[in-house]
Amino acid sequence: MCDDTHDQVRGLGRRALFVTGAAAALTLGPVSFAAADGGRQETRTVRGTLPPGSPDYVYVPVEVPSGVWEFKVSYTYDRPSVPAGTPGNALDIGLFDQHGTELGGRGFRGWSGGARTEFFVRADDATPGYLPGPVREGTWHIALGPYTVAPQGLSYELTITLTYGEPGTTPRPVYPPARARGRGRDWYRGDCHLHSWYSDGRRTPAEIAALARAAGLDFINSSDHNTHSAHPHWADQAGDDLLIMLGEEITTRNGHVLALGTEPGTFVDWRYRARDNRWARFARDIRRAGGLVVPAHPHATCVGCGWKFGFAEADAVEVWNGPYTPDDEVTLAEWDNLLVASVRTGRDWLPAMGNSDAHRDPDSVGLPQTVVLADDLTCEAVQEGIRAGRSYVAESRHVTVSLTATGGRGLRAGLGERLPMAADTPVTVRLDVSGAPRCSLRLVTDQGTLFTSDPLPVSGTGSVEWRTTPAYAAYVRAEVRHETALGPVPGALAAFTNPIFLGEAAGGRPAAG
């Protein structure tokens, strides 16, 4: 085995800084390997320091000769003490092959973020998060993502090992089917934001699928961070009782967004910020691949998690993410303001959904879950139901909600629909709930919350009716809230619905995909 050490220049001086049309990026000097001269393995060690304010992505070029069987990388970085309230060091990592690092990801071979300290790729196998395939001759790039950098800087060490030999055979991917047996037109329960060990989750696809079935789910969506490497590993978990859709959580420095139900093998790049004006291109790419665009946890407080791209390109928005918290309450209020704006301006409205974002124990798959009225249990039908807003969000399989509006001449509308009545025509709104003991029922309109019930009995079942007119309420939606000890502050959600629109005014149409 041959070993060599390269020390990269400290700081940003004497380095090539460039902008790729995405976030600022930095390419360091190349690391070279000689073709194997009878030896089986060569190793290079690279050390460097990134200062505060480093570009979002730092690329380490590696000159790969012919005859390589396996490309392996391990890395470490320092974690100095920092003052309270100051981010410490966090360094993500990934890999691009000889096709380059251009935005769009043609050369993408994998990303593990900060979840792993080493990875490998070869023709027949790869570390979870990475794509198997031949290690071909050319310039590869290790991608470093300094997520946060301490005031002292971030010192890192990379160990790159090339092993020579005959390449194996790359397995042909097999993907889950786009339909399950289903029950025809019915209400189907799903969780579309889940993480496996193919990114920073700790569960296998088999474990996630078992938990989904136990939670009473009919469909799920694979959404690992910045990689589609899990897609071929879900086929064995699908069945007549569980539809598995494929996607990705695109994790940018200005927020996260779900690609929901894309074609198998679809990769969506994440290396841009809101100020780069690149997001619309990738939103279109998601739709071209058959997926929905769903901003995730828009007001989450983690670094880089807040959604800064706006909602013009969204097909739906994840209002409720995991156990109900104050940032979900903020998102709910923002979403309601968007509904008000849609009826005021006649523009498209944005349906809401909820997902668990489960990563590991004790995260609960299916808390919450989106319950969709779909024509069948297929990817296309579920997406259509979500896009149309024919859905509500519940904390578990035990909670069911029905919201309808009826008016004269036998007209009736359900979630996501419009009841086209004259402004002064009486409308009866009915809300039926089960599985929500001691919860209160609320009816919310563009005027605010106009009806709140007494708590339901311990059976958790109850119904309310409320009468209004389109002149008084342009839409109505329902909330089911737990009890609270905070006086006027509403309790955590047990469920909430998309709206029913009332009246003949323009607007009230789901956003076009």
C-alpha cells in the first residue's frame, strides 16, 4: 500500500473560488494517484482548515487512474468549544464522479451529509446514501459541505483509498410498483416524509414499512436527504396493502422541500440558495419527473431549515411536521393567511398536508398522517388528491374527520371543493369526528375562528353543525384540538382539514402543478 499526505493551504487564499450558478463553491488543488504498479491499494491523506464564512461547498478533486475497483473515503474534523449560542463545527460530505460537479447532478454519486464518517463506492455495491457503479478514470470530486463553522475555523482530514482490481457487475435496479390493490375511491392514509439509513435515518426500509403498516398507513414516500440511493431498496417492502412512492428531501441552505412521488431514480440537486434564483428550475424538474413540490417544515428552527423560496412553485405545503410544536402553529397561521389572500385576489390556493419526518426511535411513523380521498391506491391518484386538497391531517389512524357544506337545491361540497352559492344563501356546515377524546372542535374561516365546541366525551366521537353564508365566510376549515392548560392559547392539534370554499367568487382552486 502506498501512502502520501497533502496539506491544503489554510484559509481561502491561493485557492480557486468560483460560483457554479448556484451557491458559492470552492475547488481545492487536486489529489493525484499513480496507476497501480503491481500494488493493490493506494492511500492519500488530505488536511486543511476552513475559516468562518467559507463557501457552502468545497470540492476536493481526486485524479482517479484506470483499473480502480473501489473508491473509499473517511474523514474527521475538529469540534472546538464555542460560546453559548454560537454554532460549532459541522461538516457534511458527498461524492461526484468523472462527470463533474455541474449543477443538475450528472456526476452525483452520493451524499451522506454528516451521518457517516466514511463511505465507499464500487461497481457492485456502495455505502447507503451512495450509488453503486464503475469507478472510471477521470477527475472525481469529494464534496465537503461546511454546514456551520466555529469561530476558530474547521480543521479537517480526509483519507482517500483506491483499491485496484477488476470491477464487479452493477445490479439492475428494481423499483416498487406505482399501484397497490386499494379499495377504489376511498380515504387513504399516508406519511410522505420519512428517512431511512440511506441518509441520516437509523431505520432500514423494512423497519419503516413495518411501522407504516402498524400505523394503519396505506402509502408512504421515500424522502432521504439529497440522495435517491434508497429507491431500488423499497421494492421488497411494497405490497397490495402498502403503496411506496419514491422521492427525495431536497435540503438546501435556505430550507427543505419534498419531491413527492417522482419517477424511480430521479435526483434533484440542492446546491443553491434563494438568492441564486435557481429554485424554479428544480421545481419544474420535480414536476417533469411526475412529482409534487412540497416545502417541508417551513418554520423549523434548525439552521438552514426555514423556507426562504416562497410558495409560488409549491403544489402543497407541509403544515404539520412530527409531534405538534410551536413552529407548526406558526406554519398553520401562515397557511391560513395564504388562504385568505387566495380568496381576496382570486388566485390559486395551496393545500396543506402533514407528515412525521421520522428518522429513528422514538420517532413515530404516521404522527401525523395525511388522509386523502383518492380514486384508487396509485401514485397518480394519491398525488391528485393531495394536489386538489381533498385531504385532512390526523395525529393517528384512530382519528377520522368528515367536513361537508350543503346548501339549497341539494348542493354539497367536501374538502378541497367549492359550494357555488349566492352570497346570501344559507349554508350548513357539518363536522363529524371520532377518535379524539376530550378534544374541542373548531371551525375556522377567513374571518378567523367562528365556532368552538365543548370538549368531546371520552368516547372521542361527536358532531357539530354551524350555519353561515358565503357573504360571511369565504371558506371554512376544521381543527380538532386537544385540551390545554394555557388559557386562551389553543391546544395541540389532533387533526385539521383543508378548506371548503363557499360562494361563486373567483379563486378557491388548488395551485396548478
